[in-house]
Amino acid sequence: MNDHSYVHRLHAGAPGKPILFVLHGTGGDENQFFDFARRLLPDATIVAPRGDVSEHGAARFFKRTGEGVYDMDDLARATQKLASFVKDMTVDHGASHILGLGFSNGANILANVLIENGLFDASVLMHPLIPFRPKANRELQGRKVLITAGERDPISPVGLTQALAGYFTGQGAATETEWHPGGHDIRPNEIDAVRRFFEPYF
């Protein structure tokens, strides 16, 4: 396993079809969204990496020093690693489009790869938290982003979620938001929104 790799699950899809990376939340693993992703895009290549950071035994993609307080050096390391992993896997499988779906911590690392690199053609960020001002990136022009969130989410406040959506819109990304009245949990309307969002890649 090279420096750019992760422990991961893989379903090799049909040639010339999209590749979908699914990224778990804190305490999840490569199984959390794998079966959902296979049902969602059955012909696509599905890649589900396991975060390489352990927080009291819970897998994550980057370190933090407290709730909502990120270790920015480790976030930079993790962002570079995931971007390299995505590029390598995409080339290996000859994918037509690069798609991403992340929840909570997985959404945060996916969002930061977008902020730094663009890279993903279409991304679903489920309950993301970006507690800093992202840099401008022209690579986001024309990319597609769906953000799903809870109106009473204690981990991902409404104001920061709205600011992130505004950031992507301001960079020229086609940005959608889907809200539910609950907290840091996934509701059926979010799943329906994800299905609609990925329909062009079926």
C-alpha cells in the first residue's frame, strides 16, 4: 500500500462509467455507505476508504483538537492524501466522471478537497462543517455540489452551512441545499435529494 492509499472497499464498475467515492463520518468505516452507493449507481466504480486517523478508537480522515476545532496541518495532509488517492483510483479504473459523497467528517474532508483542488465533478456534502473562510478557487466553476443539513444540527450550525453554500455558489459551482427539521442525522428527504442529484450519472 503506497503513501496515497487507504484501507478501502472497492466495487469495480463498467468501463467508461463514473467513479463514486463515499466517505464515512467519525466512528464509521468503509462499510457505512458502500451498499447504499452500489444501489445508487450500480454501474459505477465504488470506492469507500477508511479514515486513517483514530480518535479514541473512532476512525476519522483528519485530526481535531476539539469539537469543531480542526488541526489545520493535519487537514492539509489529509486533503493532499485523499486528492492523490482519488486521482490514482480514477486513472486505474478509467472513470468518466469523479463523484463524491461524504457525511459529517467525510463531508468535511470532501469539502476541503473541493476547496483546494476542485477535482470532483459532482459532490454530496451531508452535514458538513467548514469553520474557516475558504480560499477562492476558479477550479470550482461549473462543478455540482449538493449540501444536506439539519435545521437543529448542534454540530453543523445553520449559519456555517449557509456560508459554505454561499461560498460554492460564489465560486461558480452549481449549488443545491436540502434541509430537514432535525439535527445531525440523515433523513429520507436527504436520500431522495441525493438520488435526484446523481440521476444524470445513472
